[in-house]
Amino acid sequence: MSSAASAAPRRRSLRWLPPTETLDLGGGLSLSPRLRLLLTFFRADLSVAPLDEWKLKLALLRSPSLPTLSDDDLLLRRAPDPHKLRRGDPVAFGTLYVRDLAFLRRSSDVDGDEEDEEAIRKRFLEWRSSVVERLGGIELNLEGLRFRMEVEIPPSDDFERMKRSWEDCYASQLLDGRSSVRRVPRRPDTIIVQGVPSRWFAEPRVSSKASMLVTHTIFSVLGKIRNLNVAGEDDLGKNQDETTGEMLSGLNCKVWVQFENYDEFYNAMKVLCGRSLQKQGSRLKVDYEVTWDRDDFFRTVPQKPTINHGQERGGSVQLVRGRIRDEAIEHRSQLTHFDSDGSRRKRFRLVVCEHKIWLFC
């Protein structure tokens, strides 16, 4: 009863967790709130002069349309092969972060109050929409060169947009008239998190690869888990950051988490959207990609038992012992012969030593 009572407040607080609050996952890991915007720059004149990234960054940091930012909160890169760009192609890309969201809270807000937390979420969404509207389409003048900036919220940061995507997907399947069988409405239950460091989910001083046990412990903070799968992203050629253009580390992992029900999935997705993963003692802030499973991963992939490295070693030993035992039994059965009348033949033991042979009955 005590465990159920402790789980109920956790789920309730998770459901109403405001977008300005940090969530502790245990093991030194936490989900910190932030606003992330994707920037795309186009030429607003007929010039073909090369773009100076540093001047563009300074112009943005000094722009009155932007909130106060540090140098690390704005990442820019030029488009590859600028000489091959056509008229109308983007010439640069960027990512803008606003990590201090404390100004959205008011002194009258009470922690744990559902109405106040819902009011904070409403203020956050209104403020985010105003920032996107204010920044979208502005022109920057860099010593006579004019550029136009477009702003977009990443799909993995927009919970409402992601919610509409799974509602539309399952609604279209329900209204599919090709089958005469009445279908039961479905809702998703599996989250996919991609681009998180494997070492943060590994057993300390054991391995640098993600551990199923550690990963389960971390994600169980978000809800009750039914199935879990972890895969390494070791192919550097396929892991390229679309916003920075840099190769992602091959030591990242991809996690599939299937929750017990839709409510657990809903709360976890709501918390994961719009946050960065941080580890105590590290300055790295990981902006993972989160989405819902459209392919029914756990329904199509054969299930395997979840075991750690120690169990794997023990299992292999048991497997070898079993095979040896079976082979020994089979060998003994082959050596046991009977006469034609059904009586067992006598057994003999042959000993060879120093070129001499002894035969024992």
C-alpha cells in the first residue's frame, strides 16, 4: 500500500510537471527545460558574396528581437558547397537555445498546484509562439548584405504537434474502409529516444555500453515499463546532425520504451519534449530526439530475455555444460551394446602403458 501511495504522487506530479522545472532521473542524470529553435537563413538580395558566420552571430546576439543569450546558446554553420547553391537555397543554418525559463514563473505560483502548473504551461506556449512569430521573417543587414531568417520548432520539441500526429495516424487507420471488420481504436504506448550517450546508461567501471538494467531504472522514473530495448548507434556514416552538420559520436544509443498503458506513455512524452539530458559533473547538454513508435517495434521484433553481462556469461557456461552433458550421454549410449539374446555384453577396460597392454574384465 505504501508503494502504491508513493507511486500515485509521482505520476500526478509528472503529469502536471511545468515546462520550466527540472526532473531528476537518478544516477546523476536530469532533464533540464529549455527552448530550442531551428534557424534557416536565406539571401534577401542579389549578392553572391560569401557569408561571414561570425558577423551573422554578432548581429543575432545584438538583435533586440532576441532574448539575452550567451555565445554558447547560438550555434551557426554555413551550408555545404556554397558555390553550388541555387537562388533561393538556404545559405546557413543554426540552433538557438533559451535555457533560463525562470522568468515564466511568478511569485504567486504554488509548487504542486495543478491550476498554477497549467497556467505556467499556458504562459510558456504563448511566449514560445510569440518568439517564433517575432523572429520569423526578420532581415539582418551585415555591412550591406541582407539575409532573411526563418524559425521552426523541432518536431521532437513540440508535444502538441506530436500528439496530433499519432491521433491523425490512428484515426486514419480506424476510418480505413477496405476492411469490413470493425476496428478497435488504438493509441501508442512506445517512445523512441535517440542520440543519448551510451556511457551515461552504462554500469560504472563495468562497460561503456548501455546497460539494460541501468536504462530501465532511469526510464522507470517516467512511468511503468512493459518492454525495453537498447541498440547502439555505431555507424558514424549514418549519424550526422542535421542542425550542426557534425558527425555524431558512435558511442550513442537508441532506446525503445514501451509503457504499461497510454497514460504512462502520454506523461513520459510530455516530459521528454522540450528538455535536454544533463549529467552531474559534466558540462555537456544532450539534445536527444524523441518520437513515438509508428512501426510497432515490440510487435514485430522477436522478444529476447533481458539479461546483463554477468547473466550472459553464466548463461554461456550453462549452455556449454548442457552441451557437454548431452554429448556425454549420447557417447555412453553408443558404447553400450547388447548381444542378440538381449543380455548385456561384458565391459572391458583397456590400459596401455609403456608399450604394455593390460586387459581387465
